[in-house]
Amino acid sequence: MTMTGPLKVVGFLVALVAVFAAALGVGYAVGPVSTSTSEPMAGHTDEGGDHAAGHDPAMAEEVPGGLMVSQDEYTLRVHQAAARPGRDVPVSFTIEGPDGRPVTAYDVEHGKQLHLIAVRRDFSGFQHVHPELGSDGSWSTDLDLTPGEWRLFADFNPTGGVGLTLGTDLSVPGDYQPERPSGTVRTARVDGYTVTLAGDLTPGADSELTMSVARGGRPVTDLQPYLGAYGHLVALRDGDLAYLHVHPEGAPGDGSTRPGPEIVFEAAVPSSGDYRLFLDFRHDGVVRTAELALVTAGHGEGKSHGHG
Ligand SMILES: [Cu+2]
């Protein structure tokens, strides 16, 4: 696989630069301290593309999403101290707002008011679900849980606020064997589909990743829109599970974006490291998840301490 140049031309549209879903968000709304301004993820556009060639310090300094249970006066509170292992295990939670009460008003982002990602801390069991909101502000969903420590990410935009991703742990009692680290994984198989990944992640710079979807050796050219896009990519950093939600370049129906086999993403990761990549795509009416992994350039794989 060749290294991807930072300025590989996509050409058919203005690049949507995906940054960490929880933009820094200092000092908006009721917070009296304001040292900087930032925009929610959806507001970031890359007008000239000229910063793509180099390091963008402002972007690199943003706090990644999903690391905190409470941020900007919003708090994620899971109602269960622990959950039993099993399929379709009920899990409920609330988002508490600046007034300490459950938030009941959310903006719709990517077709939903809230996106919940659940993954065991060793990266097994990834699920992306859309809980139901009760009138009292409690969110309910079912998860398939195996014993171990799980991480939950709530990705939402409270009405009047900015987009946030809060994260918390959920213990599931029982014996378990942690999955081994994967290293780089550029080919994933799921339900007869093969997803291959081209491109590399360069810390602090926009990195183009191209996912190609095939079934039975034939490229899939009729992907279906899922939540307004042909693919949704969640990247999680090994070590702390920092969360990055990336959307593809181009949207269904924009006149230039084809429904596969390639889905092109532009991702910006803040540091070197190992990143797990979970691609949700929809075909024949079913959403499937392909699991891939990249080690950033210059970050030694496994026990190797060599460079490059
Ligand atoms: Cu979602």
C-alpha cells in the first residue's frame, strides 16, 4: 500500500473536514469563561484545502471526544451500576444539563437525536444504536453484552448547545479473555462482504482513507444511504478510546457521489498511535459493521522500535 499524499485530489466537492466530534466547546452558552471559540463538527469546512499540506496546531490541541463523562456542564449518567451479560440487555441513561435536570430537547444530527456507541474496552462487540427518548429525558436501549469493561459513548447535540460526545464505563461481570491487539488491519470480512482500506493516518493532518466494499469478489455499486451518508466511520484510539466520528466526503444525491464501491473519508487524528476503525455501511437493507485498524506512520507496530 502506498503512502497517501496529503493533497491527493478528490476534486468533486468541497472537502468536509471531519474533526473530533466533541469540538473544544470552551465558553459557549452559560459558561462565563471564554478563551476561545470553536464550532461543532458539522460546521467545519475546508475552504481552501491549503492547511491540509501541513500540521494544524489548533486542530491537534482540541480535546478528543468521548474521554469525559461530564463536559461543558452536561453529564452522562448511566442508570445501571453494572449490566448483566447477554443479548438485548436493557441499558438506560440520562444526559443532565447545566441546570442538573435531564435534557429533553436535542437537535437531530445525522437523522437521530442521539447516537450511542458501545464497545468493550478491548474493542470487541462494537455496537452503534439509537436509543429511545422518554418524556422524562431518560434514554433506553438494548445492548448485546459480554463480560468485561465496556465503554459507552453518547454523541448528541442538545438544543441550544453544541455537539458533544460524553463517555462512561459500564461493567459487565463475569470471566473474560481480552482480545489481542490487532496491529494494522486493512481487510475486513463481514457477512460475505469484504471491505478493504487504502490510505494512512498522519497525526495532526487531514488523512484520506478510502474504504472499498465488495461482495463475492464483485465491487458493490449500490450502497444505500444510512443516516444521510454511504458510510459512517468511528475511530477509537488504543489506550484511552478517544472517539472520532468521521463522515464521508460527498453525500447521497449530491450528483457526484457514487454509491460505492468506494467510500472516501477525511480523518484527522490528534496523535500517533493505534486506531480501531469501525465502518457502518448499508446494503440490501441491512447495516453492517466492518472492523479495521491502522497504526499511524512512524508509530512502531508491536514490539518493533524501528521507524518508518
Ligand atoms: Cu448513530
